[in-house]
Amino acid sequence: DQQVKQNSPSLSVQEGRISILNCDYTNSMFDYFLWYKKYPAEGPTFLISISSIKDKNEDGRFTVFLNKSAKHLSLHIVPSQPGDSAVYFCAGGEYGNKLVFGAGTILRVKS
Amino acid sequence: DVKVTQSSRYLVKRTGEKVFLECVQDMDHENMFWYRQDPGLGLRLIYFSYDVKMKEKGDIPEGYSVSREKKERFSLILESASTNQTSMYLCASKVAGEVIYTGELFFGEGSRLTVL
């Protein structure tokens, strides 16, 4: 049972445009969500997080939106840059419990 | 700067061999984790340890075991490697206790294991 789903395996965006990566979850008990970015041959690195009590969190070019009623979150990158090309993992978790990761979305930003 | 170090970046082993993957963190974190990453499946938790000599099974523990004799070191062991264990293995660590709204897990660079 996949508790966290990233239904788009890949996304291609032109440099300067907005990238929107989507994530759906089934566990209504999740207290927080995180996005990680992973370059080839490197470990994932933390990008941005959001608590379940919020609906938006922003950090520079990255904004995460949470829609609890739809059990959906999205990561917006504006403007997209070639260096943003990576695999993006969405993850959800309950306090005191382990994170559950999605399958990842490959983002390609074309210059 | 925080660091999680995985001893081997690339390994090639034969079916039936015993494989050790080592992970060391220098952040004095209580919790350590082993994940494997496969295309289309994302990161799946194999085992985790919340303290020295403590371990718990994750979502896919079959065929694996772990060892945590010291706080900074967490080892993943494949007793008898099989071809379906060909994967990228990622070690991670974090502080214990309540999660705060920051990057919870610190990952190593990964160990790419190929079993022939």
C-alpha cells in the first residue's frame, strides 16, 4: 500500500518557467511533509518542509502547498533553473514515526 | 558541517556472497536508517536503529540484517546476496525526539551494489 504517491515519473520544464511537482498521500495521520532533492550519485538532501497545520511554506524559489482535504501537496519552483534538474522525493510522516517516501519525480529543466 | 559517510560507493558482488555496507555519522545522532532506492519505487526503509544495539525492521527487511555496536556506526549486512538486491543503498541519520520542521534526515552519498 503506497501511502505517498508521486504519479508523474518525470517532468520537463523550460528554464525560467514554473515547475510544479505533485504528491498525493493516503494517511490522514501524517503530521508533516518534506521534499528532498537528489542528484545522480549523491544522497538526497532536504529541500523544504511543511507542517500539517499549515497550507503553505515558502523558501526562496521553492514553495510547498498543502491541501489536507484533498490529501495533496505540491512543490512549486519559480523560476526554474537548469541546476534544479534532479529527482524530487515527497515524504510524509507522523511525529515519532518513520518517514514514508514517494517514488520520486525526475525534473529536467531545459536551458 | 554534518556528515554521513558510506564506506563503499560502488560494489560488485556475486550471488551468495556476504556483503557489508558501512555507515558512519559524525553528528552524534541517535537514530540511523538504511534505505534502498529503486526506480519507480522510491526510497524504501530496510532497517532502522533508534539507539546503540537497538534495531527495528522497516518495510523490506527480508534478506538483510543490521548491526549498531557504536552510536556513530550502522552496518547493513546481506547474508547471502541475490540479484534482486542490486540497488542503491542509502544510509541516513537524525536526532531523536520530536521532529521539527526542518530537514529531518541526513543522507550519505549512497552505495551502488551490483550482484551478479
